[in-house]
Amino acid sequence: MKIAVIGTGYVGLVTGVCLADIGHRVTCIDVNITKIRLLREGKSPIFEPGLQEMIQRNMLENRLRFTNEINAGIDQASIIYIAVGTPSNEDGTADLSAIQDAAVSIAKHIKHDVVIVTKSTVPIGTNDRIKAIIEDHKVDKSIRVDIVSNPEFLREGSAISDTFNGDRIVIGSDSEKAADIIEEINKPFQIPIFRTSIRSAEMIKYASNAFLATKISFINEISNLCEKLDADVTEVAQGMGMDKRIGTHFLNAGIGYGGSCFPKDTNALVQIAGNANHEFELLKSVIEVNKKQQKILIEKAKKRFDSLDGLTIAVLGLAFKPNTDDMREAASIPVISELIQSGARVLAYDPIANENAKRVLPKEVTFCKSIEEAITKTDCVFILTEWPEIVQFELAKYPLFMNRAVIFDGRNCFDPKKLLAYRIEYHSVGRSSTYLEVLKPSILK
Ligand code: UDX
């Protein structure tokens, strides 16, 4: 099958490369010339484990190519994936301009029957609009265009393994023939296929992300309660998760969710509901809880030190989660901005996101090349991302390098009992702080 993929962001690039890897001939198209140049050299513009090797292998085996020219890209393709971005407008709605541009370009350049597959996350009803735009603009009116909504569920950092080991592939179409073709294309992945209407498929994507975000905000609320009532949220989550109806995943309390999807999609779904005259109260609360949760470590630090003015604080982990250099909606952005506003000096370190972080964090931040450098002579450490390097960092080094060994851990990386042995004052999320019972502040350096 000859396939074209429009958009080489996370979703488009991973989709295109994985489709090539299972044997299809794929052309990835993007308007960004720098990106295409990089890709043609076999270099991945994003950090994603295993992706660059897969790009190079499939290019070598002549199944994968990259182009700026939509015309050349879709010329021979009988299937065209749309995987362009749908960022948030200021009011939370999805910006669909890239989708519209893609639809118009497709319409102007197609020369034979095609199946259009929408991978981008789009508001319910958008695929109908895509079809209408293409029908309006297509030059040869005899060409048949079928639409399939095929939402993506991959996570950054494990995108390739998610594509090959996903729980389901959703195929939404009103054309049996088009759905059959897309089912056939996806067969080599050996993942259960679920066929629905176009609108249900569009909704499945939003509902899934909103539900996962709800799970996170729920456990974060429980964690706040655990702190007040002396329970341990990690034990509570484990005990809850043993009930198969609840499940163990997405019950890690912390400083809330970030990234390119959950914040964007939850806001968009609230707007979509509003447009349909339905107030999605639960989801609004999920979003509010998440905003508050991002600041939870600041509150703890203010309580502990009275004022943050004049303190030197190391922030370890800047990306919105481990295994990515993505800073979109990362908790580190509001946290560090507030630390600086409160008069603290911030030394920041991330294993790979430092460069991206420099573009979005306040200019007052000092970026460090190692954990040791970041924690040297600091008054406390904030852990914001649970990178393996941070979790496995030798605990004995904290009291050695820091002015006073106080850790505020937003990802519950450590067993509080263990930190006591290292004479580290430890504040985490949804669990008691350790110094209160055993370490007296006078023992601390
Ligand atoms: C998410 C969805 O998982 C994926 O299916 C969808 O296609 C895109 O959005 P992603 O944004 O890559 O993927 O990240 P994910 O691993 O889901 O984590 C999102 C955020 O939630 C991160 O900030 C993470 O730290 C946080 N999180 C996750 C928690 O705070 N607790 C958890 O238990 C799980």
C-alpha cells in the first residue's frame, strides 16, 4: 500500500515510520523545511527512544521518504493520513487551521480515489468538515474520497512500543470499504481493532484522555487528604488498584499532569461540551485540581521555610515526564516561575530537556550539566520529573553537596524511611514528611 502522512510531529512521524516498518511504502510530508532536511539525513527532530534507528532502517530499505512538496507526496498514495497539530486557542478550543489547510491541499492535488485517515485529535464533527472541504475544493469531481477517524493513543517516550503493543486500534468510518482497507493496513500490528462511527471514534479519543486525567486528579485529591489524615497515598493507590475495575495504572500521585495532550484535550472537551449546551462540571474540576496540584511543592516549601526569599533551590527534572525532552505544559514552568517571583535563586537540571527548557523558563534560571552541580550549596531540592538518573542518584550525596539536605519530591521517587537513614529531610506527596517525627531541625546542617 502506498501511504502519505501529512505532518511529521510526534503522531505523524511515529505513525509514518511504524507503518513503513510493517512493510508499507510511506511518504511523510511537512511544510517545515528544516525538519524535512534533518529527516532526510536520517535524524529524528524529536527525542523518542528507538525512533531514529527505525527511520534510518526504513529509509535504507526504501520504504520511507520525506518531502516538503504535498503534490509529490500524495501523488501516488491511495491512503493519506492527516497528522497535523491541533493546538489550543486562547479560549481552550482546538485550533483547526492546520487541518483545514491540509484538507484544501489534499483536495487540490488528488488525482485518484483516496481514503483520508485522520490521526490528529479533532473535535467531534471535524471529520465531516474535512470531507466537506475536500468535496468543495477537489478539481475532478468524479474522484471518490472516504474518511476514516483513526485516533492515536501513543504516549511520548514509549511511542514506538505503544504503536506495536497498543490496547486497541479505533477505526471510525461510514464507509465499510474504507474501514476494511485501514483494518487491512493495520493487521500486521496484531492489535484488537474496534470499528465505530466517525463521531464515536472522535469522542473515544477525548473521552479516554479526559478519563485518564480524571484518574490523576482524583488520586491527587486523595493524596492531599492522606497527608491530612496520616495515610500513605502510595499504599492507598496500590490497594485500590488491586480491584480490577479500578486498575493499577494512572494512580501515581504527584504534581499533576502536563504534556501536549491532557491539558489541551481536557480544555477542548470542556469547550466542545459547552458548545453542545452541556456543562462538563466534573472535567472542569479535574482541570482546576491539576492547576492547584502543580503548586503543591511550593506550598510545602513556604510552610517549611516561611519565606523562599534568598534561598538557593535546585530543580531536578524539567520535562513534563521522563524519557522526553518535551516541555509543553510541564509543571516545571509554573513552579520555577513562582520560585523566582518568591525571590529564590534556581539551579535547574534535566538529563535531556535543558535546551528546550531554556526557551520557556525565566531567564534568571541557571542551567546545570549534572545533578551534583545543581544541588551544590543549595538550601533545598525540588524533584519534578522521575527520570531514572534522578531516582537512582546516590542519596548520600545530598547531605554532602547541599547546605541543608531538604528534598521536596513531586513524584514520590523514594521510600521516606530510606531517606531518614541518610539524614535527609523529605517532603513528598500524600505521605508524611519524615523530619517531623525523627529528625530535629537542629540535627540538620
Ligand atoms: C497521553 C496519553 O497517555 C496518550 O494515550 C495520548 O495519546 C496522549 O496523551 P503523554 O502525554 O505522552 O500521553 O503522557 P502520559 O504518559 O500519559 O503522562 C501524562 C502526564 O500525566 C505526565 O505529566 C505524567 O507525569 C502524568 N501522570 C501520569 C501522573 O501524574 N500520574 C500518573 O499516574 C500517570
